[in-house]
Amino acid sequence: MLSRVLRDRSCAQARLKHSALALAVSTALFGAGAHAQGNAEQVRELEARIAKLEQQLQQVTTLAVQAKTTANAASTTAEQANATASQVSASALTSAKKEVVETANSFEFHGYARSGTSSNGDMKTVEGVGPYITPAGSLGGPVGRLGLETDTYVEAQLAKNFTSDNGSWARYNIMIADGVNSNNDWTGGDNGINVRQAYAEMGNLPSFKGSAFQDATIWAGKRFDKKNFDIHFYDSDIVFLSGTGAGFYDAQVTPDWKTSFSVYGRDFLDSNDEEGNDIKSYIATSNNFIGNWQVMLNAMRAKHNDDGDNGRATSGYHGLLAYHAPSFYGLSDGFAKTGVLYGHGLGAEVKRLGAVDTLQHDAEAVRVFTYGTTDINDNWKIAPALLAETSKNRVNEGDSYKWASLNLRLTDALSENFEMQYEGTYQYMNLDSTFAKAKGDFYKLTVAPTFKLDTQAGFFARPEIRLFGTYLGWDKDLNGFTYDGSSSTDFGDTGFTGSSKWLVGAQMEAWF
């Protein structure tokens, strides 16, 4: 349309120029007789024609302007349509990406793994070593783990998070674990693959708003207690509470006091009643944090544990008092934890609550602990740890056990990715099972060249790849000690005889 209007405009302009030229010629030819009547009429006709042509030209010009305006408006509309389409497309893509990211972020994967190999001077596979290598290990008396672990142990934990528009959230957790002492690549017949945890928890529930449970978490299923903590250098929990049950965590009683309460049920290992049924023990636990102090109280009940043995405990109680210091014993930056545990009856197994069925009804145990870490300077780090326990009437009526373990780990960062680790352990044992007595000392020294991603990241930065050499020494009087009267000449469960042993090997450790 625009091209046609412009063509009409050009024709009109040409006609106007032609008429004006004709008028000029006529005026020149007949100028002398301009007053003649014929010429006057011709002039008027020409003027009328010119006026009409000018009117037509004006109309054409107006049409051309309108056409141009319409074309510009159409172009603008097209650009706006393209921009809108691009915005819609970008918005849809952004929304899709956000949904994908939110879905991915709702899943978590955590894990722990260690795997190593060790040989003694005979170049044979070493079995029975680890943090619980000594006769006191059966009582929960560990020594330093560095350079002693030869097993492969793996944990894989998956979690799915859910959120609601009202702000509440839920979380499903599952942990798969496997442990094996074989050095082979295929251990399908040897391993103990297991679902160690499977539970769900919820929090920030609007129904609890304004109450002490406003920031609390409720849970049910099979799990480790959330408040467990351990001495890593011994591979020993302070309290290991696990099983299947339900409870809540972190109800805010006062601004400085949070409390948790749970009930767990679990079966004793290899313990049946007269009808062959597994004997179940129940643990009710109240865990309280008041400032830096922790007060944990536990009650245990296993109704049928004395079936066939009237001396065994069917109930018990247990307590923990601990102080979580925000510094290294007030001397430097770092942390330190110190506490005492007491247990009676079923509670005399002060670490693995509700797991041991052989405890006597009047069994008693007291355990103390302290450990911490700090930096000596830019390169050196130190981590001391102490565990000690005295117990009686534990396995047999009249038995008595005393042990104490002191461990010290040092690291020296020689470069960004390489450090030397040193660990020394001393353990004292005075054991009387009524079947046998043993009194003596155990020593361990490990040197471990270690590679890691950043040696300045601290004791607990992983993964690590280590080589190690370990020297073990002990008093000969500890060989052959037995809790049940069986005959043995070995040191602990190792098969070692004599009074010393060298171990060499390699290990990796990782967690995230």
C-alpha cells in the first residue's frame, strides 16, 4: 500500500510541474494581450486546475504520512511481540532451571570410609588388631587407632529433604554400611553389609509455634542418637545410643537450656529367652544441654534377660556429666571436652547403652574422659586424649577391672599437601575376671607420612592417604588373659605372643 501511495504522489507532482510550465508558456506568448477576454478565461482555468492539483497533492502527502505511521506502528508491535516472546521463553527456562536445582538440592549424600592393609615381620596378614587390640578392649578400653586399623569399613548415607509452603520441613535418611577384614577384591561371603539407619524427622511445625517445641525436631525409625560424640583418635564414642524408636530433639526449655527425649528398643546380640526369642532391651534417654554443660540420664529395662541366669541384670541406669569447652582447656584456641559416666546394672556398659546382656544385676562402672585439639604453631598441631574406667561385678560376680589409656597425636605440616603424623599410646590394665588375673602395661608408637589436600585445614580434614610404621610393646603377663576360663596364650585376640611386634602398612580415610 505504501508503495502505491508514493507512486501516486510522484505522478501528481509531475502533472503539477507540467501544468505550471504550460501556464508560463501561455503567459509569455499572450502576455501582450493579457487583457483580452479569451486569455483571461484560459488563465482562470489554469489556476483552477493548479488549485485542484495542489489539493490532490496534499491528500497524497497525508496518505503517505499515515501509511508511514502505520508501518512504524506495525514494526514497533512486531518488536514488542518478539520481546514478549523472549521474556516468556526466558521466564519458562529460568523456572525450569530453578525447579531442577531445587530438586537436586533436596537430596544429600554423605559418607565415611577407611581401608588399609598391614603386615608384620612374618609378612602375613594381620588379624585382630585395631583400637581394641589389648585385653581391656573387650571392656571398651581402646588405644590410639593410627597405624592399627587393617579393615575396610564404608558408610553411605542418603537423605531426601521436603519443605512445605507453611515453612515446615521433613527429612528421610538411610545409611548403608559394610565392614570386612579381608584384603580381597570380592568379599561377598565375608562382609556384613547392613542398613544401619532408616528414619524420618520433621521440624518447624506450625502446630508447635509459641511453645517449647517451636524449634524442636521429632523423629521415628532406626538411627544413631543425634547427640553422640566421640574421641576420634580412639575410634570410641563417649556414649553410643542406637536402635529403633522415636523421640524429639532440642526443645527450648529456657534461653540456655535445650532438652531431648527418646525411647529406643534393641535386641541383645546372640541372646535368646527359653523359647528362642530375641531378648529386647529398652532405653529411655533424657539429654540436656545447659550452656556448655551436658547432663544425660538413661534408664534401661530388659525383662527376660535373667531367663536361665538369675544373676543377670534386667534393669539399669546410667548418667553422663560433660563440659564442652570452647577453647583448649582455657590455654589456647581449639576445643576440649571433659566428663564422667556412671552406670549400674545394664547401665554398667557405659558406652554401648542397652547392647550387652552379660552384665550382672549389681554391676557398676565409672568412666572418665578428656580430650581436645589445638595448634602449637603454624605447622604443629597436638591432640591429647585420656580414657579411664573402673568396674566390678561386670561379667562374673566378684570380678574387678581397671584400665586407663593415654593417647597423644602430633602432626607436623612440611608442605601444603604433606605432613608427618606421630601417635603414642600408653595403657595400664589391672584385670581380674575371677578366672584369670593380669596386670601390666601396653605401649604403641606410630609414625605416618601423610598426604592430604590442605595440611592447614586441621586434624579432621579428609581425605588422607597414609603410610605407617607401628611398634607395639606389652608386658608378658597380659598374654593369655581370659574372661571365661578358656585356654589361650595370645595377646588379646591377635594371635601375637611374646612382648612386642612391628607393623607396616598403608591406609586411606575419607568422610564428607
